[in-house]
Amino acid sequence: MIHTLRIRNLAIVEEIEIEFAPGFNVLTGETGAGKSIIVGALGVLVGGRASSDLVRAGAERAVVEATVDLPADGASVIRREIVGRGRGRAFIDRALAAAADLRELGRRFVDIHGQHAHQALLDPRSHADFLDAYGRLGAHAADVRGRFRAWRTACDERDDAERNERDRQDRAELTRFQHDEIERAAPEPGEDERLSAERTRLANAERLRHLCHEAYATLYERDDAAVALLARVWQGVAELARLDPARFEPYAAARDAVDPVLDDLAAQLRSYGSAVEISPDRLADVEARLAELERLKKKYGPGLDEVFARRTALAAELSTTDDAEARRALLDERVRTARGAYLEAARRLSTARVRHARTLGARLVAELAELAMPNGRVEVRVQTDLPESAWTEQGTDAVEFFLCANPGEALRPLANVASGGELARVMLALKTLASTDAPGKTLLFDEVDAGIGGAAAGRVGARLRNLGATFQVLCVTHAPQIAAAAGTHHRVSKTVRRGRTRTVVERLDADERVREIARLMTGSASGAATASARELLASQSAGG
């Protein structure tokens, strides 16, 4: 419900504030006074197009703001700012909001039915909701929605499992490849260090052989061999030890330790030098093996220990058994069960819809005859057993209203044949017979009286008044019969002040209301017109 609507600097509106009451409210006024601006302002407030052309000449920005009651949420303030240059802003309770947020919120508190604003009727997907509301099929429809979601959830889970299984298989292939790659290489602990040492020896074989030969010759084979020279040194040390035992006996005794070391070194030089292998082929093999080990370490390392750990982990992963077929069978069964449950509920709903569609069509024809469409024909068509690709939360069938407003014409989809005024009356009839809105919601009817008058307009007013018992109804009208049925009456007028036109909205008291209805009836407030207006108001009060 809308409590207060404030508009500033929008088109010819300088500044107005309207307090709407619960129940049935009307806005009347001469053509061009600004009634459509008020309707347009509400449209802007709920996410409609906000052109900079709407900003009043000379103003920097236009502002539309409303205090509303949201079902289950309480009061909220919605504000939309339109600027002459640049981008405007929107706020919901002082928090910045996007136009999409306004549209979503607007659907909760207001339903605008104007000459160009019958979104619900223009979208055949909404027709099933009206039929379900008429047939009191809400519980059945909710059951179908729940079962559809359960079915789609099961389908999604199965699809996710299939994707995961494909991913798992891809991972298993990669795991197997990596494990086999390490297994084929068959690295051994410390192999890289051993091969590195061997590569150094092989690459330096000539140098090693030469060094061993030179060292051995220096020790034993040359004329000035170190061992021969050292023998003379030991003789001198022995003589010194006899002459001064305290000083040289320890050194003389060291000969027993040094000579064996030199003998062992000579033997090592001799055997090692003769055993050094000069083998380019072996060197190539070692280089190739080291390159293979380096690739493994780069891929799985950094060292062979990490390669071994990775091989163990890969083997464990490959040994894990996962019964994918059993899991797939379980998920398939869930999908089948959920699909069957949805289909069963949807077919029950479809059967009920077909039954109620016939009576709703007949009731709409009678209701439209009361609303100045005596030749209207309505058919509520239910197309059953749609293909699975067309199944939705609404079921397995499609509901659409077909209308013929004039004699001799064929029934055609409602959105394709009805004028704005006819759509408004069809919507009013539907709201009367099968409202899908939450109690307390605001229903705005703009020009619902287009093309009608007299008793038909009175019947429209009576129905709007009845809707006001459940909803807040706002109606822009030129019909005195409709205006007289309202509980609250606002007059929209325009004045000129300081050379500028401005719109004014006044809430009328009882006497002012009589004069305004008289004006609607005859264009003046003469004595006879005033008397007729009082009589009309009295009859409406008695009818209410």
C-alpha cells in the first residue's frame, strides 16, 4: 500500500504531496491537469524509463518519492532522482538501488493497469496464475512448483555427477600417465648423485690418468723420486734422535705411520690410473640418464625423494575404487522418481485447470457484459501435454486467454486484439473473479472508464469499491459514477503562477466532492448538477 507520494519538478509538477488512504481512492481533473504525470511518476518509481526530458524546465533534477507498506516487511521509502544531465539515482531506504531493484520491489506493492501498462495480461505466462486463483488451485500449483524444482534439482545433481565423473576420468588418465612415466624411468635412491660423480670421472678420464701417472712417478720412478729423498730425510732424523732423543725421537717414530701411507697412496695411484676408463659411449649413456632424471625432478621434484613420494601418491590414487556406475544408477533413479512425481501432480493440476477454464471463460463473459462489453466472448484455453522441453514450474500445460470484443470477429490472443480500455476492463474483471495479488497491495487503474458511461460506469465503480475492501485501489477517471463510488477523492488541477504552469492535488471534503462530481457530470456546478451529484453520491453510499 502507498501511504504518501511526493513529486518535485517532474514535467509541469513543481511540488505535490498526496496522502492515499486505504480502500478505493480516485483522482479526477480536467484533461491535461497532470493526472497522467502522477501515474507516470509511479511508473518511474517502480523502475520505469526515466528520461531527462521529464525534468521540469529550469530545474536540475526531478524527484519522485513514496512511503509504502510492503507485505511482511513493513514501511519502506523509495526514491528516484532524474537529472537533466548525467545519470539519475534510486534509493530504497536511503541505500542506492538499481532500476532492476525498483522493478522487483514494485511488483510486491503496486500493480499498474493503465492504457499501456497491462504487463500481466500481455504476458500469457501469467494467465495460468489467474486461472489457478479463480479455481482455488493455489495448493495444487504450489505442489507442482515444488515437485518441478525437486525434479530439476535431481537433474542438476545428475548432470553435475556426470561432469565430475568425466573430470575424474580425465584426472585418472593423467594420474596413470604420470605414474607410468615414473615407473618407466625406474629411478633409484641416490642415483642422480652417483651418476653425476661418474659423469665427472668419465668427462675427465684423460686428466685423471695423467695425474695418477705423474704422482706415482714423482713418488717412485724419477731420479729425484720423493720416496728416495724421503729415505735420506729419515736417516738424518734417526741420527738426530740418537743425539737428542728428547727433541727428535717423536719424529723418528712417525716414520712407521708415514711410510705405509705413502706406500698405500702409490698403490692407489697405480691401480686407479690403470683402471680409469675412457668411454665416450658410457659418458653419453650417463648424460642421457641424468637428463631423464632431471626431467622427472623438474616435473615432480625438486629432488628424487619427492619423485618417489609422488609415485607412491599416484599409486594410491589409482588404487582407489569408485563405483561410478552405481552412483549414476542411483541418480538416474532419483531423476525418474522426481520426474514421475512432478508429472503426476502436473496432470492433476492440468485436469483441474481444464475444468475451471470453462467456467472462468463463462464468468468473464458475464462480467465483461456488465462492464460495457456486451458482445465480448472469452475463451480460456489450456493446451495440455506440452513436450518436456516446455515443462515449467507452472506445469505441463499452457494457459492463454482468447478474446473477441466485437461481433463477427474470431477469437484471438488477448494481447493481440484488446484496446487499452478493454484490457483495463478485462483486468478489472479478473481482479474481481480471480485476483492473484496479496491483500493490501496497491492496484492502479488508469482510464478504466474509457469508452463507457452510464450504468456500465456505475458497475465499474462498484467493482472497484469492492476491490477496495481487500486492496488499496487508485483510479484515474473522468466518470462521475466511478468517482462517486470511491472512499477518498483527490482532484488534480493546474494553475498559473508567475507565468509558470503548476499542478495541484487536493483531497476533497464532502462539499468539494459534490461540486467536482457535478463538474464531471455536466461540466459545471449549477444547482441542478449539484443536486444530481448529491443524489449519485447518496445512491453509491446506499449501494455500498
